[in-house]
Amino acid sequence: MTINLSRQEAKALLAKPKRSKYGAQKTMVDGILFDSKREAAYYSELKIREKAGEVSGVALQRPFPIIIAGTTVGKYVSDFAFIDHLQDRRLRIIDVKGFDTPLSRFKRKCVEAFYQIKVEIIR
């Protein structure tokens, strides 16, 4: 069987995948594709802590609606949310960042104000 491709189609097939905007490399752990090596490493650490009984209820990509004056105007999606048994069973919201944009800072401040919880940044 022969496949006929134009020069442009062949070039597109052979092209290297585009680099992410901030240079992060997608990484697979436990069948889950993470946006960066750093995020995947944090997940691996959390799984170890979960097996040790230090944390529970680990949630990935947990959405938090941003509500202003009773209207949902957007959403913030945390990288991780979990209960930390070593810190009085408090809910921890974690965002793994290589580069913090003005939009992500704004959304984080909205979530912190509305939900009265601190969003922690891991660099």
C-alpha cells in the first residue's frame, strides 16, 4: 500500500512537537499526564505521603468556582487538594508553578478571598 503525501503534509508529520509556552515538559506518572516534571514529582511525593497516612483525599485538578456578587464569573483549577493529617487535618490547596502569570495570581486571590483558604504555590 502506498500513501501519497504532499511536501507540506510530510513536513507536518515529521515536525517536532511544539514546545510549551513556558518550557514545561509533560510527564506521565501512574497513567496520569501532568503538565510538568515538577507537578509529576509532587504527585509522586503525595502518593508516598498518602500511603504513610500523612494525607488523605488527594484530588487532582480540583475546580473552585469564582463567585462575585452571587454570579459565577470564572473558575480556578488547583493542581492538588488534600487533607493534611500532620497539620490538624486542614484542607491544603496546592498549585505547582514554574511561572506565575498575572491572571493566575488574580484567580488565586479571588479564591483565597471567597473561600477563606490559602492557596500554596510550589516552585
